[in-house]
Amino acid sequence: MDFTDLMFYIIFDLSALFITITLIFNLIAKRSISLKSSKAFLYVLLTFLIFTIINMISILLYRGYFYFNINNLYLVRLFKTLSLFSLTIFTASYLIFFLYKTKIHRKFSHKNLFVSLFFIPTTISFILLTINLFNPIVLKFEIKDDTILNINYIYSRIIYAISLINISIPTVFYFFIKKYFSKKEAIPLFVTPIALIISVIVSLSIKDLSIEVLFLSSSLIFTEILLAIPEDLLDIKTGYFSNTLFSTKLHIHFDQKSSFDVVILKINNIHKVFQIYEYNKANNIIYQTANNLKINLKNYDKDIMPFAIDLGYYAYIVKKGIGEKVSNLILDELKYSLITYRNYKPDISLIVINESDFKDFNNFEEFVYKYKTIITKNNDIKIYHEIKDDKYFDIQINIKDIIDNAILNNEFEMYLQPIYSVKDNRFKSAEALVRLNSKKYGIIPPNFFIPYAEKVGLITKIDDIMFENVAKFVSSNLFDELNLELIEVNFSHKSCGDIKLIERIKNHILKYNVDVSRINIEITESFDIEDKEIANNNVLKLKELGFGISLDDYGTGYSNLIRLINFPVNIIKIDKSLTDEVYKKEIEDILVTTFHLFKDNKQKSVVEGVENISTLTRVIEFGCDYIQGFYFSKPLPLNEFIKFIKSGGGL
């Protein structure tokens, strides 16, 4: 046999060697080995690499016995035996990897079926091969006509059969636990045993061709791509496990009836990091903070699993009973680490939940994703079972469904807060405020539903409902009977920046034949930060249609008096934060000057948040035009507002 013939027999081993080394480097290059399942797959690749190398040496010795002048049949048998040893170890490691990936060993660890399918065949293989090192019962070679013959060749296939059992067990188990896998993830579970079967058949036809190494290495490509390290298992911003893996792990824990806690971490103002720092720096801060936190938690308990569900929203699966301790560790670490960055104070909240609090996986998972929407206090830790029966907590968890039902069933109501005219000594106008009157929960405060509605884009629909209620009211005979001049109605940032706003407004005007001079549109002081051009154009068009424009929350933003004077605003509303400070001399000077400036520009002023007689007296002395606040009345439902105005409001 010449060298060319020899290379023919090891070409498949060389190809498999190249594929395996490539897979190993690919695994390491992606830094995916931070995943335990990926580390397990790395061991699979390493055992296969060893198998390929030893198999290649054994072929060189067997087929090149005369070419290399070896003259030692035991050496041939030794490496052939080691080759089958390494094949058995590889297939066993592949099985262990699969068991680790799904953790089904917890379900079968005390059952005879599991023991017989896993331990017994592998043990038989090891015993046979160990004996073969000293007594050739599996592999026996002799030289005949200048050719090495394996007279026990067929019997050595017992080892291949055992290896095939190891490789095939995941395929069998798949039908019992397929809910853990997507269809694409199941592909390698079928490809690998089929590859081994085909390669054994080919090897029986062409002895020692060793095509099985190429078939198996090719099947490992499928395993790496589809099963071992899909890229959605890691969150690149934090190095945590992904949202996808979190759902899978929850499903497995519930299926196995495990006891565990989950700690949910919300960093409510994480977006401010990106406002303070440039993008790459902000991402680095988030990654380093998350990594430091992960290391510290691992020092406390190595089994803690961190997951990134969304930016600033994280979950930690921990042992039952340590959730509250872990929450305190997280809070202390983040307060220490994040506070070191300039101009950033983290708004942190945590909640501890347990699997026993929920009926099943779906209820648990649904809660986790709903919890993102609720309003939480700064640096607060909650225990779910202590607050789950609280009415307002339940409202926040179910706020999406509540808003959807409110829109569908007309549960948004118009409340009106009277506005007092200093000049006329009576109530000439009112501000329309939205309230949600749920059939299940009753009146829900705006701070429970407005932030969520703004976040998901439903606020424009709510604004539209409110404007229609106001349009219907001001066009009614009742409005004339009450001798009112106008109603103020709020438009959110989203509505001001909506390109279809004017079209919807015109439809309501036509529907109710509205005298638009009876409605003032309220916008906030910083309304044009988002969609500035569209918002400005909408305000100008509303002015052209005849609406009055009110500027709400004056004093809370970065006011520019020249801009306010030049902007088409009829009424400017002084925010309660300034009203509460009217006893300070500097605030008094500012308000007196501001009121005079507004009057010179033919703009009216409304002071909001007046709650007592002394504040009322002072703002009247300063020269304001209108006053609004709890001193006169809280926002009232329409029927109570009518009674209030008809009675003169106690003036």
C-alpha cells in the first residue's frame, strides 16, 4: 500500500478533524461558553476531537502496518480499542449533554428504564473494551498473505450498537418531552443517530473506511446551530440569559414541579443612562453593572440564573426561600454601582414571587410580563403573596385589559373642575379631566392608567374620547343654561404629534355642530419636544379653526418667555409647584412680573392647585385672572358639576 492509498482511508478523519476544530473555535469566539449547556456541548466536541484523532492513528497503524514497518499487532489492537473507547465516551457525553440540556434525568433518575438505557449499555461497552486490552475478545488481528485481518470484525460492531443506543436515546425521549423543543431544535436529535446508522452500514461494506467520523461531525454542526447555542440564548447588552430561555426554564421548572423563587428587577429610569452618555458608553455601563451584579450573586449562591427580559427589566430564578435576601443584595449592589455614574440616580424596584403563588406556568409567565407595566416606588422591595390581594396592585397588573375594556364599553368619563374668574367673581369655565369608571374596580385614578396608555399609544384614543365628550357638552342647551364660557380639554404629547389629529377634530366639530370658541385646547409647556414640527403645525391649525390654546404646567419646564409671547396661546396655567411656593419673596416677584407681562400681551393666567384661603388671597393680589383648585372644588362628575354651578359654588 502506497501513501496515496493510505490517505484515502484517513481523508474522512481529516475532514471531521477540521469540522470539529472549527466548531470549537466558533463556540469560544462567540463567548457562548458562559452558558452551562454550551460548556456541556464543548465537552462533547472535545471528546469527539479525541475520538477522531485516536481513530485516525488507529487507521494509520492498521492500514499502514507494512508501510511503516510497525511489526507490532498489539499496538494496532491498542489504538483500535482506544478508538472504540473514545467513541463510547463521545456518545455517552452526547447523551449527558442532552440530559443536562433538558434536565429530564430528574424525572427518570429513580426509574429502572433510565438506568438500563443509560448506564448498562455504556458499562457493557467499557467492560468489553477493557478486557480487549488484555484479551482480544472484541478485536483480534492476524496477518495473512501480507494483510492484517480482524477475525472478530463483526463482533466489534457490538460497540457501535451500544454507541448507537446512546445517540438514539435523545430521539426516543424527544417524543415524551418535545414541548421543551421547537421543531427546528429537534432536527439534530434525528440527524445524529441516522448519520451513525448510515456510517456503520457503509463501514460494514468498506471496512475501516471510518466514514462515521465525517457523518457524526456533520451532524454536530446541526447540533451547534439548532440546539446547543442558538444566539437568542444570551442578551448581548448584559451577558444575561435571554428572555426566550427564561420562558423555557420556567416551563421546565413547572413541569418538574420544582420549588423556586423568582426575583423581578425593574430599573425604571434606565433610559436616562442613554440620555446622559453616548450610546457605546451607556451600553458599557449597563454591561459592567449587570456583570458585577451577576458575579456577586454567584458568590452568594452559584445556582442563581439571571435573565434579561427587556432593557432595565430582569429576572433571577433562585432557590425557594432566598428571594428576599437576593433582592436586598441586588438593591445594595445597584445603589452602590449605578450611583457612581454622574447625574444618574437609579430608580430601582424589586418583587419576589414563588411558583406556589400561581396555578401553572402560563399564569406565572403572564404575571412576569404584566409586571413591567405597573407603577413602582423607588428602591422598593415587595413580596408578591403579601400584596397580591391589594385592589390597586391588581388594577396595575391588569391595566391593559382594563383600558381595552374601558374603550370598548365606554367606561371613560368626563369629570369637570370649576375655574373661578377673579374679575367676574363667578365660575365661567372648567377643565375637563378623564376618569376611568370600571365596572369591576370602580373609579381608577389617572396615574394608574395614563402612564401605560401613553407608553403603548392608547392615549390618543382616550384624548379623542374626551374631546368628543367635551364637544357634545358645549354644543348642548345645558352648557348655555349654566352660563359658561368655555371648557379646557387636555391633549397629550402623543395627540399633539399625531398627523391625523386635525382630521379627527373636524369630524367631531361637524358631528355636534360645535362653536369652537367654547373650547380651549390644553397643551403642556414642553409639548413640542417630540414630533416638534407636526405638533407646532397642529397647534397653528387648531388656532386657525378658532380654538383657544392654553399652556398647561407653566413653571415645570424650561420656559422661554419670548417664545410664549410669540406662540398663539390664549391662556397660561401656572403649575401647582409654583403655587405652593407663593410665600417666598422670589416666587412672588416672578409671578407678579409674569402676570403683568401676560396681560400686556393680552394673555390670561390661571393659577392651579389653590387649596386654602391664604394662597387664594395672595394670588389674587399678584394679579392672576383665573383660579383653579381644591379650595373651590375637586373634579366632579357631570351631574355634580351641574349642581355645583347652579348653586353658585358656595360663593
